Amino acid sequence: MHDLIRISEVFSEHHAEILKRLDAAGAKKLGTEYYLLPGPMPASELSLFVRWQMPIHHSWPCSPEKTEHFLDKACYALEQKCAAAGVLQVMVSPLISGSPHPFFKKLATALRQRLMASLLEKKAKIDPEEQNPQDLTLFCLVGKEGLFASIATPRDCGGFYAGGSKYISHNAAHSISRAGAKIAEALHFLRLHHPALPETTHWLELGASPGGMTAELLERGYRVTAVDRAPMDPRISSHPRLSCYAENAAAFFPPRGERYDALLCDMNGPARESFAIVAAKLPYLESGALIIFTLKTHKTGSLDEWLELRRHVQRDATAAGLRSIAHTHLTYNRHEFTLIWRKG
Ligand SMILES: C[S@@+](CC[C@H](N)C(=O)[O-])C[C@H]1O[C@@H](n2cnc3c(N)ncnc32)[C@H](O)[C@@H]1O
């Protein structure tokens, strides 16, 4: 069985080394970020760099633009493959992420519509935002190299959408900084592993200024206690569900009796120092609280430096009593990773 994996273009200088260390030096490149491995991806700490991974159950290397009746033929083959599988969802994306060629964008949409009509004929259509992460899904990726499909679960592949990216607009009315997209995507990703957090959730946010992430949390109805040396954007600073503390997070201690259901840390600076500040706040978190931590790295690092940093921070987290829920490199992460833990 071949696996198809996705490694962000952010790490393009390191793609060859990552593949070599995954025993996949001969992998075929598809689009800008995908690789068809010669076999299954081995378990490895390099999975930190792999955003999406799906076993290939059907592949049709071809040029869809030049293939007559491509859509009819692709649908027929996929319907045969899926006949007995009982898929509950169909997700199709172009192999080129970001701004794909309009032909492939349209083709992906048409393929999804046709497959939904034939495969989910009598089943209730499920919104990908509401989907159970364990539902069997037909994932397809289509591009100038052909069609690649898998029957798998969102949890196993690493996303609800084929390829793992959820499109998030930076132009939303409440958007304050690009960081907002990171927490929007992280909360979406979290649903692969954990139910959505209730509206009553009170977040402690460290490194909150100017407030891109804060605005996203407030938009979802959450209460936020935001800490940063720098000021918050005046568009949100007097929001009724927001308390702001303009100080060093290391020196911040919550008002007496206040406890938090979740902690978000996007502080820049050395990652282990940021984690030490997080660890000191753990007594103020409820048992079972979630911690979403952006592991900041140096752009010019080597794979080994990044892996070592992640190992150190994970060790610190384990020593502080945190359980790992998931780690990923989100579409909206640059040279940084998103780590998610749970207290207790
Ligand atoms: C990447 S920015 C945060 C962006 C923010 N999450 C957003 O959504 O707009 C990092 C922030 O961490 C803050 N920071 C770093 N170390 C800090 C510390 N020890 N105490 C308070 N703030 C800190 C910086 O002032 C900076 O505003």
C-alpha cells in the first residue's frame, strides 16, 4: 500500500531530507506539497512535518485536462471501489493548495458533487464541520498528475478536508491579525481528537497582543483573560468577555479564585522559556483543561534542531503532568508547530 503525504512548502528546503529519513527517497512529487511514497509511511518523529497522510486505494495517473470524459470515468471507478465500503462523506481537493488552477478547482468541486450524489444517495449529508472524525470518508486529490483517492477516516489522515487544510478568510469582519487563522484552524483540527469546547470555556491566553487569536475566541462566545506586555487592539480591548493584563506573563497571577478551562500560548521567544511560564499557570487550570501551545522555532533551523526542541518541550510537558493530545503543522503556521495537551 502506498501512502500519500503532505509536507508544507515552508519546509521545502528540507523535503528531500525528510523523505530520505522516512525511507522514501524515491517518492514521486505531486503538486507542490504532496508525495506518493513507495510504501506506507513508517512511524517516526518526523511526522511533526507531515500535515496529511492517506493510504492510496485508487490512483489514476493521467492528465485530466487531456482525458476525454475524465469525470465520468473517474466517478465510475470510484463508485466501484466504494460500493461495499459504506463511506459517509466525500471530500475532494486540488493537489495544488493555495490558489489552484481554476480548471482543477472546478474539477474538484464537480467530482465531489457527482460522488456525493451517487455514493451518499440516501444518506443524510454531513457538514464537514460537524463530521464525526471516525466516519469513513472518500478523500480524493486531483491535479495535473491525475487522481489519487483513499477510503479512510479524518482522524487517521489528519483533517476533515482532503489534504488537511480548512480555508479560513483573513477578511472576516472580526479579523485583527493573521494569527487569528491559526487558532481558527487549530480549533478545527482539535475536533479530530476532542469534542468542541463549550461556549462557557474561559481561556487564559499568554502572548495575546494585538489580539488576532483573542478575537477568534471571543467570536466563538468564549471568555478570555489575555496577557501580553504589548497592548491589545482597541477594537477588542473593552469587549465585555475579555480581561486584559498588560504585563510579563511570567509575573501574571490570576485574580483570587479564578480558574481557567483552557490555555493558549502564542508567546514568541525561546520555546522552553515560554513553556516554563505555561507550566507555572497549570495550578490555575481546571482538571482536563486543554493547552494549545505554538512551538516557535528559528526559521533557519535544521531538522534535528527542530526535533530536539520539540523533544525537550514534550519532556517538560510530560514532567509537568500534561498528556499529549496531538501535534501538527497547520496551514497557517510558518516555522512553528502547534502542540495540544490536556491537564490530567
Ligand atoms: C506572535 S505574537 C502574538 C500574536 C497574538 N497571538 C495574536 O493573535 O495577535 C507574540 C506575543 O508574545 C508576547 N510575549 C512574548 N513573551 C512574553 C512574556 N514573557 N510576557 C508577555 N508577553 C510576551 C509579545 O509581546 C507578542 O505580542
